[in-house]
Amino acid sequence: MNSRKIRTLVVEDSAVTRLFLVHLLESDAQICVIGAVEDGQAAIDFVMQEKPDVVLMDIHMPRMDGFEATRRIMETMPLPIIICSATLDTRDIGIAFKALEVGAIACVEKPLMREHVQFSAQALHLIETVKLMSEIRVVRRRPRTQRLPLPVARINALETNAAAPTLIGMVASTGGPPVLQTILAGLPRDFPIPILVVQHITPGFLRGMATWLSETTGLPVHIATHGITPHTMGQILLSQAPKEHHLRPAGSFLFRSLTKALGPHTLGVLLTGMGRDGAEELKAMRDSGAVTIAQDRESSVVHGMPGAAIALDGATYVLSPDKIAAALVEQVKPRNGIVTS
């Protein structure tokens, strides 16, 4: 077993909170906090000198905020960065998801004080996130001034004999929000069928993520509620069934429900994430005659979930996010004069 500790940098402007986070992280024998600084510029300077394994990054700080610090680090010396926020108002959420766009790999809530009923769960989640994210291999992000516009993705030879989908299920975990943004932004504003999404994310960030996706993609994005009807489809029923893969909502449950309800008249998309959630069920969707898509390794932050589905031969196509958007448009376009809506 590897006994090397995870070298962690804490970036937090409040001295009290900074000390609290250091003690909390070092309560785990696998984590060693090698630095604690008060702003984004100090974080950049520290990273350049010490190259920690993972950075826990606050949002609002003097001199430089968490977004700008994340952007600069990911453009020069990339490493896993976790955005950690205590306040979840609209502005903070916007900054947090902007940080994900430029390379941060997760968002977590700062644990409340020890007296709070949610402290133990939040503290455990923070520690486990640091440990898991430290294993992620990240890539350098090209500076915004050097980014070239992506060519319009084209998909050839899609299955034209497959049943027309009337509903799409999409599942993502680690690294998922920016991928969902890329896919949804690549769809036309009049995309004719509903998309149901399971995204593993800290609950406090969920509403903000929906708002961020709506604002940045031009498509209406809503949090599912019990009994709503997406377009002309049947009702969405939220289940309190036992967790699957330690998760609820779970991609496995979504894919299995779609297969049971619609058979081949659905389409499944499995995106970046750890573990195996949704992999076997994507295979079952394909076996039922539905078209299925898994994200490719090159574009995935973590290729666990889509990789597991590919290994099971559960993916009709293996594609990058921009090509996934093109494939969805191709699959639902009118066929022989019949509009699939």
C-alpha cells in the first residue's frame, strides 16, 4: 500500500476558517497540509514553488479570487483544484462554475461548525473529495487568448434504423458540469425532446448549477420535482429507493427506468465520472435496441463510468462532448418526413 501522504494546499482568506480546515484535513492520516495561504496570488506563488498534490480553493479573497487563481494555475502548472465555498448565493455559484470551466475538478461546501448536525457528513465528504481528487490527472488549459473556436462537429454513419428516441437520459459525475454545458450549448434552442440528467454533485450546488447551465447554454434547465411532466411525456416520479453505488440520484436507476418505460425509444449518454454508476444499465439500454453513447477517454476528467460501459460493449458510440451534441441532433432529426418529437 502506498503510504505517501497527500500534500494539500488550503487557500482561504479567513484565518479562523483556514486553521479549522487545516485541522480538519489533517485529522485524516492520509492528508498532509503543506501550506495555508490567504488569497489567490499567494496560492499561485506557493504552487509554483511547492507543487502540492491538490488545492482546496476558496472563492472570495483579497487581491485575487478563486476563479482567477484557478485559471492561472491551470494554464501554467495544472493540478487538481477543488472549489470550497461556505456561501451559496447566486454570485458565488457563478464563480464556482466558472472555475470548473477553466479546470477545477470539483465543488464542495465548507463544513459547518462542529456543533451543527450536518458537520460529520460534510467533513467526511470534504476529506473524501480531497483524497479522491488527488488521484486525478489534469491537463494544462490553453489561455483564453490562445483558444481557437472549435469546428462544428460532424457525425457520420449514425444508426438510421434505430428507433427514434422520445427521451434522452444523461449521467455524469466528476468533471461533469462543464461537459454538460458543452453538450447542451451544442444543441439547437428548439431541440424537440426532453433530456433527463443525473449529475453527482454536492446538493448545495444543485440549484446554482441549473441556473448556470440555463444562462450559459440558452436552454431551459430545471431541477426535477415529483410529478412534473416534461413536454408531452409521462410524469417524473422521484424515488427514495435505497442508494445504488452509494448514490441517490443514481444513473443506474435512471437508465433502468428509461429502458423499462420506453425500450428502444430512448437514448442514453454516460459521461465522465468515477466508479461504475450507469455502466451495466447503459449496456441493457443498448441490448433493448436503444442508441447509447459513452464519453471518450481523452476528454474525460475520469473515465471510470464511461470506460466501464465501453468495456461491457454498452456504447453504440464513443465520442467527445462536442460530437455527442452533434450525435443527439442527428438522432432526433426528422426521418422520412416524420418529426421525432
